[in-house]
Amino acid sequence: MIHRSKAPLRIGLAGGGTDVSPYSDLYGGAILNATLSLYANATIQPLTEKKIILEAIDRNEAETFEWNAQLPINGKLDLLKGVYNRIQKDYPFGEQGIRLSTHVDAPAGSGLGTSSTLVVAILGAFAEMLRLPLGEYDMAHYAYDIERKDLGLAGGKQDQYAATFGGVNFMEFYGDDKVIVNPLRVKEQHLFELENNLLLYYTATSRESAEIIKKQSKNVTDSKEKSIAAMHQLKQQAQMMKEALLKGRLNEIGEILDFGFQQKRQMAEGISNPLMEEIYETAKKGGATGGKISGAGGGGFMIFYCPYNTKFNVIKDLERFGGLHRNYQFVEHGVKTWSNSL
């Protein structure tokens, strides 16, 4: 039998960065996000030989080990190793050789939560193979624990919960790792209109989100008033976005995104840069009413709200930057797992 899993990537629509400690611990954070028809995928194939084979197919990386309950964390395929190590520690499954293969529908560092979503997908494949009794909150927190504590990677909490729960969610973050996921019952026609008008644009650059997040966290620790005030405003932006979506006031979404864009630049150095500023201004001149940098910032995807049919003009105007737009649909489901015979 082979055991498979897929978990959806997400776009953050509002509140980005307020899920990061220590801000969320001290003040409470709030984020509104939605999952997309772009996925992180994982497959586990049991082997008769006692070997552990790891493959990141999309990155053309692979490693093979003689069976061991713990694999070395050395900067190569660490997400795969981190999940394997933790599962072997908590749910040991003996000297079983496996081939663990992954691929993701967006590049690493693109701002769609690829790393955390991949961890959820890998966990899902192991949960399918071992029949682990993990609910949504359990799996999301487990993924967070592996990434942030076992592997020591800086980041927030939203991505693991978005990938696990799926759909459009208003999420609240508090101290002691307390997270509340509130699924939003957005009317279908409002989601269709949002999907039609929201342009997902890849800048053809990536970034190391952990460094930006470290700066953001340090600004809170150091009580930098400008940075903290911006995060307070972004938390309020999440409330504004929730109300606009639920009440169908889609004409306000561009302005709400633009408000957040202005605030997010104040959180930490490196979130924006001259290229992204030029792309943003070009999109607005082409008809977008607002937009944002997806994820921590510094590169990757940007989103723009383009009412009516202005997105086609915006796409044309952005061609000179060498990026590309990605088609997508919103999806309601979170991580999915299944098994199949070879």
C-alpha cells in the first residue's frame, strides 16, 4: 500500500503577522485567510529493505539512509526529517523502511505557507499509514510544534491551521499556544466574486521568511512603538475584512487591503523593497484598488483586488516585471489523506 496526503496552500487576506510570538502572546492576534487549489503533497511507500529514502521531487533533492529512528538535521530536507523524527519518537513503527516523497505546487519562500503546509501534508501521510487519531487542532498544533520547536524555524501559527482546517477562516491567537479557528459562512456568490477579482501574482523572487519574522519579533520584544502600533492596526484590519466578506461589501476589500499594505511595511525592515513598491504602484495604476504582499514579505506572491474586469489590464501592465499570475480557486477542504494499492 502507498499512503498519500495533500494539504492546501493559503493566502492571508488580513491580519498577517499578528499570529507571530511574542505579539500574539502579549496582545492576541487575529488573521483572516483562505485556502487555494494549490497543494503540498506527500506520499509514503513502505519498503522491504531497511532504508529511509527522502525525495523532494519539485526541488530535485533526495537522500538515502540506512534505517535509523532519528535522521540528521543538517539543512537538507529538514522538514521531511523533522516529521519523521518526531513520529518515530511519539509513534514508533519499528524498523520499517519507507520512501517519503513530496512536491509542492508553489516555490519555497513564495508567501503561501509552503513550508508549514508541507509539514501538515507529511504528517497527514504518516497519520494515514499509522491510523493516528489526530483531529484538526491536534494535527495543526503538532505541525507547529515540529516546525517551531523541534526544528527551531521562526514563523507564525496561521499556516498549520489553514492547511489542516481549510476554507475561509477568521483565526484568533493567544498566549500558551491557544488558537481558535472560526470558519466563516461566506455566501457562495461573494466567494465567486472575490475569486474573480483577486489576482494572485508571483514576483519571480523568493525570500527567507524566517529572517524577516525574527526582526518583527525583536521589534515587539524591544517595545518598538511604531511596529507594535502597525500590528494593532493589522489586527483591526482582520475584523474589517471579516465584516466586508460576511456582509458582501466586496467594493471595500481593495481599500482594506491597501490599508494593511501601508501598515505592514511598518512592522519590520525588509517586508517591502523598491521592486515590490513599483509592482504595487503599477497594479494600482492599472485598476487595482489595493493589494498586499503574501506571507512575511520581501518577495514571493502578491495579491491585488481588481474590481470589474480590471485584472486583465493589471496582468498586462505587470508583464514587464517578468513575474506571472497563477490561476486558482478557493477550496473548502483542509488536509486530505488516502491509501491505495501499488
